[in-house]
Amino acid sequence: MSNALILAEATGTWPYVAASWALVLGGMGAYALVTVVRGRRLSKKVPSEKRRWS
């Protein structure tokens, strides 16, 4: 077992570990969503003759 796992079990810090993981993964998901929405919005502003992807 890793030292971090042993320490978390010994000190009762699992709620903090779970909250930290949720915060990090939630932040990454929110950033990805904002990036995709912004990209879609910007792609609509490009004239159709200059679009390389269609």
C-alpha cells in the first residue's frame, strides 16, 4: 500500500481527498465545456469560404 493511502486511512482524511478529486475533475470538465462552447461560437463567425473544416 502506498504511504499516502496509509496516511489517509490513519488520519481520516478521505473526505478531503474525495473533495479534492471532485474539485479537480469538475474544474477540468468545466474548462473543457467552456472551451468547446467558445470554439463553436467562434467557428460560426468564420465566413464559409474560409472554413477549412467543411
